[in-house]
Amino acid sequence: MIADLSAADLDSLLARARADYDAFRAKGLKLDMTRGKPAPEQLDLAEGMLALPGNRDHLSEAGEDARNYGGLQGLAETRALFARTLGASPDRIVVGDNSSLALMHDSLVYALLKGVPGSAKPWGREPDVAFLCPTPGYDRHFAICEEYGVRMIPVPLTGDGPDMDKVEELVRDPAVKGMWNVPKYANPSGDVYSDETIRRLARMTTAAPDFRLFWDNAYVLHHLTDDGREILNVLDACAEAGHPDRAFVFASTSKMTLAGAGLAFFASSPANVAWLLASASKRTIGPDKLNQLRHVRFLKDHDGLVAHMAKHKALLAPKFAAVDEALEARLAGTGAARWTKPEGGYFISVDVVEGTASRVVQLAKDAGLLLTGAGATWPKGKDPRDQNLRLAPSFPSLSDVKAASEGIAICILLAAAEAESA
Ligand code: PLP
């Protein structure tokens, strides 16, 4: 442990860490570990989709012309294909266009402007609206809240989901109208919500009668191991607990098929589905149903989808292993960092020595290695301990991931040695 070193040993560690850093910087590499995007090889897996649905193939099973307007809720066969993934029957699913983030954004905006089923008035007419934000979390969730003046309350994650004692206490405040959740392989912590966490979220007493769980199951099928994790069905758990309208479930095929041309989903209770469709009908005459047909033709059924996701795993798992090996090789036993070993998803979360995350990002940048800004995983971009880093190994090639991970470990160790010497 660096903290236990004698002054002389600390001096020699600092000298070695500086020499390693200078050697890394001298390589003049250009590396980028900021983007949680699929790599080109992953997009190639869905290249066959570009030729679908193909000439003259534009009719749904019900005989609707997918080229035309209409079909606001989405084609029945598309909803059926994703029903198991979403944990909802097809009548409780809405298929949107290519971005689940857009559906989350719109759901919050509609809630602010009009309220949700069970609201006494639009959320925006309340004196104060707050969301619980399990942290570290997804910066774009936090950005939506910031944009519309929703107060964010960080809640620590435990590995099994949020600290539920804190959550149950905080929802006693009627200003708390909602909560962000990435329940499986969370961005960036890798948390997988336990059954008990989900049951407690479903049954807890909230002061706001129209409280909503924004349940962003973005990584529902995105396993990195052979035995992917299953979590409790939140819609069923909420219904069983007597709160059938509590959860808005979101997901998308952005990291299944094509990140810029996938399908997004909303799944919820009949009342919530009717609520969303009522507002959506003012916004659009209907979604891109040719893309819905394309997904059905390409993936065929749930088994086809699962088989497709196994190909992603084969490309991604070695990259995650490479990060872990590089961090382990230089940082094990030093006390300079703790990092996650996610079983799925797109990120590794690293906690470095308190007060050094910004320094690590700067050192990396100076050596040609781009990392997500320190603080990005916290509401308003402010990590009070300046401690958390988010690594995104999906996009660069495996050899770049290896080089970048070694560089990251070097920067973390140097920043830790500097801090200890100061
Ligand atoms: N939700 C989470 C947790 C994500 O990490 C991401 C992308 O990184 C998204 C949503 C974006 O989803 P979409 O492409 O469907 O808008």
C-alpha cells in the first residue's frame, strides 16, 4: 500500500511512476476511452439489416403498409419480438424511434407539462421537483434533470443497487417525484439490482402519489459472461405491491443492432401506455415502421436476439478483460484504485485516490489518452470526492484498449504517488 511506504520508498515509487509516465507519453499515442459506443465490428454484425426489409416487403402481419403514416404504438410483431426482453405483454409496449433517451426525455417533459396518471397537477407547477440519482450514474440522465430544473439527490450504489434505507427515507419528501435506475449492468458501476432491492422499490411508501421509477434497462441483454444475470420483473413487482403505475421501463436496440438506427421501447401499465400515447400522438403521426419490420426480419424471434447478443459478447469480453489485466498488473496491492469487474454493460468504474481523478484525466490527456472527464458520473458533473472515473473500452480496437489501459494504470499510480508525497 502506497500509504504505508517509508519516505524513501515513496520517493523511489514516485521516481519510477514518473519515468513510466514519461516513457508512455513519449510513445505519442492517440487513444480515446471516452465513448460508450459499439465498435465498427459490432455494427458489422447487423450489416445484413441494411438490405431489409427488401423490395416489396412492406406489409405487417396485420396487413398495414409500413411505408405509410400511422401505427403509433408500433407493429404488433415488433412488440411481440421484444416482449420477453421488456417483461411486458405486447399491449403494454410502445415502440419509438431510434433513441430510448429521447423517450425518457419526452416522458419527463410530458410529466412536467401535464403530470402523469395520479398527478394532482403537472409536476412543473409544483414548487420543487426532485429525482433520486443513484451515483455514479449516467451523465445524460442527469443532464435531462439539469436542463429542466429538476433537483438531483445523489444516492450511493452498493453493488446490488441503491442504498435502499436512504431511498426509503428520501421518498418521504413529496418533492421527490422520480428516480433514475439502470437496474442491470449499470452505467458505469455495473450494479445489478437484487430481487430485494427491486421489491423494496416496488413497495416503498412514497409521499408523492405520482412517483415514478424511470427504469432504464439499457443493458438488459448485454452480458459479458456465459451466464447472464436475470433480474426481477419490475412491472410485476410494482403491480403485486399495489403500485401498478409506478415504473416506466425503457430500453433500446442501440447496442443490439445499430446505435444510430435502432428501436426504442417504453413498457408500462395500461394507464401509463395510454398516457404516453396521448402525448406522443400530438408529437408525431407515427414511428418508422420499416425499421420495425427490418428488426423483425433480421432478428426473427427472442432466440435470434439472444444469439445476436452472444456475438457482441465475443467481441466485447476480451476488451473488458484487457482493461482488468492492465489495471491488475500495475495497481494490485497499491491502494491506488478500486475498479469494477462488470458482468455486462459497457463500462468499468474506477475509484482512484480521493482528490486525484481530475489529475489522472489531465495526465492522460497530456499523454494523448482521452478519458471521460472527472465528475461526469455525478449530478452537475461534480464529484465531491474527485474520485470516480468511467472507462469505456467498447469502441477502440483490442490493441488500443490494451495500450490505453496500461496508460491509465500509469497515470493513476503517478497521481496517487504525487498525492501521498504532497
Ligand atoms: N441509457 C443508458 C444507461 C446508456 O448508457 C445509454 C447510452 O450509453 C443510453 C441510455 C442511450 O440509449 P439510446 O441509444 O437508446 O438513446
